Amino acid sequence: MVQDKPIAQQWFSTQKVNHGLYLITEPHYYWWNRANLWLIKGRDRDLLIDTGLGVSSLRHHIASLIDKPLLAIASHIHFDHAGGMHEFDHRAIHEAEAEALRTGDDYEALCSPEHEFVLEEHFDLLPYSGFTVEQYTLRGAEPTEILQEGDVLDLGDRAFEVLHLPGHSPGCIGLYDSQSQDLFSGDVIYDGDLLDELHCSHIPTYIESYERLKKMSIETVYPGHYQTFGKERYHQILTEYLEVKRKPGCPSALHDDFSTIRE
């Protein structure tokens, strides 16, 4: 039973990637679904891309790194990315998933029991005494900023364009720095098994997002899971996905209306 496990002395791990960029993870949670949380330090303000499970205080953990206004962004609504959004005063999400964040929609966040994504065996250690997976829920939080395609998040010394890249879920976004050609991709693209058959997923739309990404100049991808990778692996992942999903008879051949999939 998960409640019999020891309590973690430190729930989060922080790695300084380079000047102005930190990677935060939750090492005592299942590696397969463990999200990358990216803290980007800017001249005038900072960005936090994704907030993890929300089972321990991320705000407290990063307090020593924050010395200016901070905007917390959910790359999408899924629990492993948006679980800690409620902790932050300034929080943003794409308009397609704003209501799910506002209401704490466990079904859309994939953490309701029927999804079977939050399991006892996924926790090596407890985040706090008495924690059980049965009590886990996405805490609702009112977005203070609604993100849309083409929005620009200016940090003073660098800027990120919001790319709406649905397919994994309706509100998936990436953040793109055209100067460095860095892409913070959330769950749109990462070097692992891509989940495109969830209730909120839509393969034809995923294909459209990937066709768009193939045309972009990308040097480095900072994904929502697993390892960072460069442009060669980026194009390889895109190409392999498109080749498989475009085959006759695949779901991608059925160009359903995306809105009906979401209902």
C-alpha cells in the first residue's frame, strides 16, 4: 500500500541546465509519466512551464530561484503538468483547456479513477504523511491569462511565441524562441511513446501539428518528458510518426471533426 511507504525528504530535484534555465522533476514518481518542469529566468520576468503533480509545494521549492514576477504556464491540462498550477498567483493556459483548469476537471486531466493513470505503484516514496492515490485530484484554479496562437511572452531579454499544437489534447501548446530556435514542447513532441489515443486526442489533428512543426527551424527541443534532443532527432521523430499515421487504414485517414472528439 502506498501509505506504508517512507516519506520523501525532498520531493523535487533541480538541475541547472544553463544560465537562466532550470529543469525540475519529481524523482520519486514513475519515470514513464514523470514530467519535465522548466524554469526560465528572464531579465524582467520568469516563466515556469508546467507545475507537476501538485502533491508537494513547487512554489516553496523554487522560492530561492525567484526574484521577479513569475508566470506559471500549463502546456496542457493533464495532471502531471498542471497539478501545481493552483499554487501560483499568475497562471496561464490555452483557451481550449481554461475551463478544465478553472473547475479542476479530473476527467480532462486524466486523473479520475477510470483513466488508471494515478496508481499506488507509481510512487516510490510518499510526498507527505497520509497521502493516498484515492484522494488525488486536480485542484481548480482560475487562469489569470488565457493563451492563444501567436501570443508573445516577453521576458525582456528573450521572447517566446505561443504555438497552438493540438492532437495530444485540444489545448496543447509549445513555446518557441525564434532567436535561439529553442522549442519547449510539452507533450506535443518528446523522445518516447507518443500518446495519441486518449479520449482527448485526435490523430488527424496531431498530424497537422507535426506537418507544421516540420517546416519550423528548431535547434533544441526541451520536452515535457524524457531527454532534451536536437534538430536531427526532432526531424526523425516527426518523420517516423507521420509515416506510420499516414498509412491507409490508420485512424488518420478518418478526418473526423475535432470538436466531436472532445465531447
